[in-house]
Amino acid sequence: MKIGILTLWLGVDNYGQQLQIYALQKYLRNNGHDAYLIRYAYQTDILYTSEKNKLSKKVLRLLKIFNPIKLKTYIANKILLSKVSRINKENSRGFEEFRKKYVHVSEEYYKTYDEIKINPPEADAYIVGSDQVWNPACLNSNLEVGRNLMNTFFFNFGKKDMLRIGYAASWGITELPDDWKQAISPLIVKFNFIGVREKSGIKVCEDCGYKATEFHGPAQWVCDPTLLLTAEQWRCWYKQEYEENNSEEKNKYDKNTDKPYILFYYLNNGSNFNIKALYDFAKERNLEVKYVSGNSNIDKYKKIYPTNDEWLKLIDEAEYVVTDSFHGSVFSILFNKQFATMELKGKNCGMNERLNSLFELSHISPRFIKDCDTNPDFSILDYTYNAEINNGGGEILLKVLNS
């Protein structure tokens, strides 16, 4: 079966995003399906066509000009984005090369929803997921501005009898705004199967009107695609890739490997983590800190910029892993590492559902660090655990496709 996969894929510093693309495609291809990534420019397909939105943009610009606080924030953000762009250019993580080598893609590069609606990707089935493909914050919180993204990520295109599937799709929140529910409702009911990454996502689907019918069952809770491949499959891949590119430059993060280290993978999604406390903890235990950042995070601490295979190797060989990343936690569990995860606060606290679901799905107690922002308690790093990963979502997906 030919399967077009729609997901977030254009990141330059998000390892989990890239590896979930590879994992779902690899799993489907291993099971006889012709799976490929639909190349869609979701980052720029936003609408500012209405007079209301044009006026809103003008008003916002005026506010920035005449309001010193807003102007200062605007300038600071511009400077930050410029700095992030420069850092990413100077320290490529090889994601584009990774996709060219390992990800099968559509011939067409769709720049807008209109393009994908007029000329839909050729396939027998469409799958959306994983990652936060249904999070309004990712689709653009303003429904009118983000309507193209919503229509695309809920498959409002293609033949009526096309198989429409959500696999490990994440809402990223536990409650949708009412206007989003109303807009999504007529689209989500056309899906033949929905598997959500967070347990709480089942209720969000129900709130949008997706319930069991004579044609399909209710939404189900399934594992992230990265868990469809075993630890040994991931090790085999990163070791082969690492050895193929064996060079002094490629092995730059192997220097001083005799000294045990903490891998610190920090996206700064809202934990306000006390980084200095981690370095103090590492010094007490005579550990090095290898700091990898993402999500355009910038601070004063020295960082490294590994490729996907190097990142997996760094996790696998670490003494400890400390992270606020969902996929950082996933691979720590897969490689049975002693790890700790930061609990997010504020507007991003809904994203903790990803981690709660991951811990429950793996049959382990939550491994959150307490008091992240003031006096982090790292004692959880020394607590052992025995994970029993439930990856039955893959069998469910294959059953849906084969039916």
C-alpha cells in the first residue's frame, strides 16, 4: 500500500522530530508498505488575507512603535532570532543530509494548502503523526490565520474514500478552544482510525466529535513511532552511520570520553531550569556535562551540536541524562539510562501529558525533577527502574491498513 505521511519535518535542531519521521517510515516499509513523507511548507502557509487580519497586523506594528515595552520586546526577539539563525548555520546538525539519505519524500513540494488540495499526493492512505501536529500553538493559535494548516493536517483534501489515519498524533494540550472544536469536528469524523500519543488525547478527540461508529472504533492510545523500533535496531543504525562517517570532525564529541558524563538535552519549553545546579551536581560526582540545546534556546553555557546518530550515541553512553524533551526521555528509556525529566510549568504545562503517558506506557514511575527552577532534586537519577515498553500501537496500525 502506498502511504503518504504528513508531519512536522522542517526543524533544524529537534532530534525527536527527525527520528520519529524515520521510525514510522522504517516500520511501515519493514512491513511491506511504500511509505513516504509529504513535503509541505507548514511554516509559511499562514493566512493574512482578511481585512481584519491586515488591520490587526498594522495595529500591532503601531503598538510596537509607540509602546516602549512592546518595542523593546520586539527588538529583543529580532536580535535573538538573528543570533539563533547564525548559530544554526555555523553548527549544522546534518538534518537535511539525514533526510536526503534516509527519508523517502514526495516529488512535489507543497507550499500551500491550495496546492495540496488541487493536486493531492498520490497514495492509498494518508497518515498524520506523530509529534504535535494537532496542537493549535503549532498550527497557529489564531484559527483564521492558521486555517490552511488545520485543513492540511486534518486531511481536508484527497478522495472521499481515501484512508485517513492519525498515528500518535499529539494535541499538546488537554482542552481545545471552542472555535477550534467547531472547525475540526467536520474534518476529524472523516478519519478511519485515530491513535493519539497522549492518553488525554482520547477525550480531546471525543470533544471534537470523534466517537465509535459502525465504520471505526474510538480513538486509541498508542506509542510514539520511535518506540516501534527496538533499542538494538536504533543502536545498529547509529553505529553503522557513525562508522560510515568516521573522521576526526565526525568524532569531535568522542574527545575525553574516558570521563563519564551527564548528557543535558534542554529545549527550555517552560521549566525555568536552574542550569548552574546541574553543573554543581556534575562537579560533585566528577562528571562532565555535555550540553545539547534545541528549540532556539540560548544561554551562556557551552554547547555541542551533534548529528542524529551522534545524539543517540551520546544518550546511549551517558552516565546520566537530564532533559525536558519527550524524545530525550523516550531514548533514555529505550537505552535503559538513568535519567530525569523536567516538569513544565505555565502555558506549556499541558505538554507534561506527553511524559505522563510515556511513563505509564513504559510501566515506570514518573521521573520528574522537583524544584527545577530553584533547588533541583537530582536524587531521581539514582533510582533504578525496569521499563516494559508497550509498542502494540504498531500492530493496531498495520491491522487498520491491512483491513
